[in-house]
Amino acid sequence: MYGLPKVFVLHCVYPYDRVTGNSKMSKKALFLDRDGVINVNYGYVYEQANFDFIEGIFDLVRLAKSNDFLVFVITNQAGIARGYYSIEDFNVLSAWMMMQFVSQDAAIDKIYFSPYHPTEGKGEFLKDDFSRKPNPGMILDACADYDVDLAQSILVGDKMTDVEAGQRAGVGRNILLTDMASSGDHECVSRLKDALGYFDNVVIG
Ligand SMILES: [Mg+2]
């Protein structure tokens, strides 16, 4: 009658896959905003010609992968909502972007994007959608798709809406890429290079 609580027993039994013998422990992830973190934000970038990678992004993703992190892009794409470009345009650019990361030995696992805008969207894209940051929908989708350990995960964004999405989802470490000093419960770096230290012998909380 004083046996182990059921939750504890289940936790001990089921993280292990008896068929493959593989651990089913959830994985850490690096969540990256796109515009202003991966590429220079010229505003509504949808073509290769305007896609300039930010210095240090390949090193950051490569290091995350080598530390066994999954890597996801989570990006608001209000340009689709506003009719500036199509989902097809976005997909073509994304496929090319993914290939650049692969060629740098820094493969991204998946891109999540939100094509909505709450006031400026056209047609079906006029929506205050849960996927649009600062809402946490995209992060929670990745969590559901890949069984991510959010508390052990890291987010890098260049706007407070990115940080807020991370905090609301429960991401353990939310890093703002900015020239401003830190002013709150998130960390700041002024260059991607400065975020590299977070992946060497990562120990969070
Ligand atoms: Mg951004």
C-alpha cells in the first residue's frame, strides 16, 4: 500500500523502447527565428537574391547539432498574409536555405512558419492565430512532433516577441540578439558568435 506512485513507475518503464533498445528520452532543441537571426532582415525577404546569411549562423547550428540538439526555424511570415509573396515563394526559398545549411554540415530539422496577420492579413490569412509569435504555437507544434524537452532548449530571436513566445512555451533559455543591454529575464548577445558558448557542455537550470 505504500508502493511507488504510478507516475513514477510509468516514467521508469516507458522511456525505453524494448524493440529497438533506443532511449526515448526527449531531445533538446535550438529554436531560431529567421529574419534578423539567420538572414539580414531587409523586410519581407522572399527571394534568394535578398537572402544574406548572418555571420556565425552556420557555426551556431553546427555546434548545436554536434551537441545533439534538434534545430528548428520558427518564423512569422506576415508577408504571405499581406499578399507580398506566396506560400510557394516561401517554400522555394526555404528549400534553398535548407540546402545551404546541409552544405555547411549544419542541417536544420524543420521549418515552422506562420502565414497569418491579425489585422493586415488577406482572406484566410486574416487571423490572430496561435502560431504567430508572440504566441507559442510553433514551438509547441515542434514539441509535439519531436518530443522536445523545452526546459533544456534554447531559443535565439531578435525581437521580444520571439523571447515571449519562448517563455510562454516553456523554453529554458531565451536569447535576444540585440545591441541593447539585457533588461529582463532573458539573455542578450550582440553577435551570434557570443551565443556559441551556450552549447559547450550545456547545463541549463
Ligand atoms: Mg526576426
